[in-house]
Amino acid sequence: MATQEQMKRQIITLLDALPAERIEEVADFVEFLAAKHATRPTRYTPVALGGLWPAAVISDADLAEVRQEMWRTFGEREQ
């Protein structure tokens, strides 16, 4: 496997072999890669969902029913 320095030298060799009108295209691509690398997602910030469904009324019985439905087939394999 090539080292980083060897890869840089290989890129420069390839650049030297390109026609002059293609150098700008390569520069644009390198800028794209640099921007893509620099804009990595920042730390996760949770969003408060309180009040999303203000008219909805969910009872303890509703929650119990949903939990039973959710866990009813837990651990079973689909055939």
C-alpha cells in the first residue's frame, strides 16, 4: 500500500500529464472534496416535539395496548 507521500507524488505526476485545460476541472473537484470533508455533521442536537399533537389524548390503556402489540411477536422469526 502506498504511503500518503507516494500518493501525493503520483497525483502530481498525473497532473503534469494532463492537458492545461483540464487542470481547472481537477481544481474544482479537489475544492469539492475539501468542502465535503469540512462540512461534516456537527454534534447531534435534539429537537423538542412537545405540543406537536396538542389535541391528541393518549391514555395509559392506549400505551399498554400498543406495548402488548409491539412485544407480542418479539423474538419470533419470520418464515
